[in-house]
Amino acid sequence: MQDSGHIRLADLGEFGLIKRIHERFPAPDGVTGIGDDCAVLPQRDGLQTLVSTDMLIEGTHFLRGDISPYQLGWKSAAVNLSDIAAMGGRPTGTFLSLALPASTEAAWVDGFLRGYAEVSERFGAALLGGDTTASPDRICINVAVLGECPSGSARTRSAARPGDLVCVTGTLGDSAAGLRAILAGVERDADVQALIDRHYLPMPRVEEGLRLAAQAGVHAMMDISDGIGSDLEHILEASGVGAEVDPASLPLSAPLQRVCTRQGWDAAELAVCGGEDYELLFTVDPEAEKALDVPHTVIGRILSGRGLRWLGDARSFSGFDHYRSV
């Protein structure tokens, strides 16, 4: 690992920090460790265990004055269940750790747990344990999620092949536009509320991930948490390939387009850079793509070589980075 010297996290960036940790802790043989949406652990009976963890910090990931405890509970579980979906697995359980100020009311906790339970039960993920502690002022939430998949079926970021099509499920940019509307205090008509709901109540694509992983022609896959401007780069780096993407092909919802028109926002930039869509980004052989039974949109193609090129657009899009966005 490079000598740390006087490098700051703001210079290193979130993904530079992850890389340094990865270099220090290589995975044992037969285990997929740091670098994908989940660790993949071998187990008996032809299955592999999937493990992931995620943290939400008040002021960074949510504004307590705007999000309801129910919405926060839902989102805390959903973004972790999405990591299991990204590997083509089925969730089996979660562990929840909460750091709460002593002034937190019991009714707030009840609302949080109601949202957490509703999305967890929807996908069969039991809450199996965790931890609680006091916090001086801000709420901190950490969730660890467990899942499983048949041995050898987990879809990682390193499997993209030249000639693959780059595809996404659902629509992009709604969550980012919802957050922007919250921060800008935009009047909450039906369109704006639909975008805010996408931000506060994401739906993990578990069933879609299972169906995609069952197709031999689906190669690399991950969920879209930081925007495809960053997330596709992770696939390209892990797979040692390049790609071209057509911004004009990005799937945009009608509410997003209407709100962007009224507010003067760039819908393509929100779709590429905003993140927190929790849709699935995957690469697939062109012949296999024709037979997929999962609704999706083709947005580009994997190429030999390196780099990500945006067709017809001179901008260099990039997604969210925690340390470069503070």
C-alpha cells in the first residue's frame, strides 16, 4: 500500500479509500471479498452465502426533519436488500445496529421498525440481531444483510465481456431529482411527490436479480447506488474492459421529465450522476438479451480496451463520491 503521507480523504476519494482497504485485506481462496456488492462465502449443499453491510448517517444520507421514521426504516433495509439482488441472490436475514440520541421518542422507534419490517418481510429477510447505543446528537444506522445463491451463480462486477450489451432495469434519476426537490423546497405536487417517494422508499429488485442470474448470458451485475457514471466504471475496472453509452437511451420517467422541464434541471445528468436508484445495472450477451423476461433498457455496449465514452455528449459524467461531495 502506498505510504499515506499527507493524503487526505478528500483527495483520496471514497473509492480510493476502499481500494486501500482492499489491498490490505485480500480475500482468502474461494471467497469473493471487498470490491463487489456482497462478499461471497462458500458453504455446504451447493449454496454460497452473500454478506453485505451499509451505513446511513443523519445529515449525510437523510434529513430527520423531512423523512418520516417509517420511510427511514424502509430505506435502511431496502438499500441493503438491494445488494443481495445485485448479486442475483435471495435475502435470508439482516442485523440492525442503531445509535440514537437519548431524546429520541419511542414513537419514532416504532415507526422506524414498522417500515424496516414491512420491506424485510416482503422479501423474507428476518431481523436476526444487532446492537444499540447512545449517540450525542445524530442518528446512525448500520445494517448487515445475509443472502444465498446457488454455488457459482453470483453475478459479480468482473464478468463483463467485449460485445456485451449494457442494460438497466427501471428508470433512472428519479431518486436524485427527489432529493434535489427536497433540498430546494420545491412545491410537492403529484410529480414531485412521486420522485421523493422513489428517494425515500426504494424497491430492491430481488426478483429481477434472481431471474437475471438464472440466465447464462447475463455476465456482470450490480445495483445503482452512486449513479451509473460511477457504477459502470466499477464494472469496467473490475472486468478490464471499456464501454460506450448513449445518454439519449437512458430510461427516464414521465414525472422526472415533467419536473425537469419546469425546474430547468438536466434530466440526463440526474440519471447518470445522481444515484440511489437501486435499479440493476448488468451486461448481457446480445443473443441472450433477446430472451430476457425482465423489463430492461439497453443503454450501451462493452468494448475491448479501457475507458467509458458517452456517445454524442462531450461531458465527462461521474457519480456520487462521499468524500469528494462534502
